[in-house]
Amino acid sequence: MRQLKAGSEAAFRELVERYREPLYRLSVSLLLDRMAADDAVQETFIRLWTRVRRYHPRYTVRTWLYTICVRRCYDELRRRRRHREAVEALPTGGVDVNRMEADELLMLLQRVTVQLPPRQRVVYQLRELDGFSAEETSATTGMSLEQVKANLWAARNTVKEKLKQYGVQ
């Protein structure tokens, strides 16, 4: 971060390369729109570059970037006046997990998680898919630790129940 604060474009490029994809996945999971996710990630890195002097070392760079990105996504969600159209219906019938390809299972999981309310969705994404600790998730989302735990509990239960409906245990 010292190099970045000194204006190093190489340090900036390194952070972009390291965090672009995870931030994009997070943004897509929150916004359900690839173009809006691209915009959120781009705005995240613009803010990184223009506000690097505000960075406080008590936070990890990852937590700081995710916080910026989550806030950009929340801003976008607030701007939307109508709810998104319903997600395509999941295929009916049971699913044999033993024969299911990993990509199919991931796609099913994504279809289930996009149906979660935004706060549950971001907590689930950060904790379960991106490997954040509860403390990092709290710092990133601005939720208290108790709110993170409650949202994660609700998200896990909802995901579990929805997956059960399709025969996935």
C-alpha cells in the first residue's frame, strides 16, 4: 500500500489483477447483472486509486476493497426502484448429485443464492464462497457481528431447504 500511496501504477495493476475476479463474482451475486457488476468493480478500483490516502492499515487491503465494492453494489441496489424479474425457474424433479457435474452444482447453487435477500446474499457469498472470517465480513458489510451471524444462519437454512427441493443433500 505504501507503493500505491506513492502513486505506483505497478502496485495498482497488481491489486487489480489480484482482486478483479473475486470482486466481480461478488458484484454479480449481489446485482444479478453482469454489466452493473462490471461498473461496480470499475468504480471500486477508481475509488481505490483516488482515495488511497484514506486507507487505514488497521484493515487488510482485501477488506477495504470488498467494503468499497459492497457499498457500490448497495448503492446500485438502492437506486433500483423495482424488484428484478424472477430468476428463471429451477428445473423440476430430483437431481442426482453423484452424476451431477461440478459446474451444474455450482450453477444450481448460484440460482438458489440469487434468490436470497441482498444482506443474506452478501454474507453468504463472503463467508461461504470467498472464505471471509465473520470479523472480515462484518467490517466489509458494516453489519455487526451478530447481524452477520444471523444473516448467515438464515441464508444457510434457506439454501439448504431450496437445494433439498431439488434432491441435493
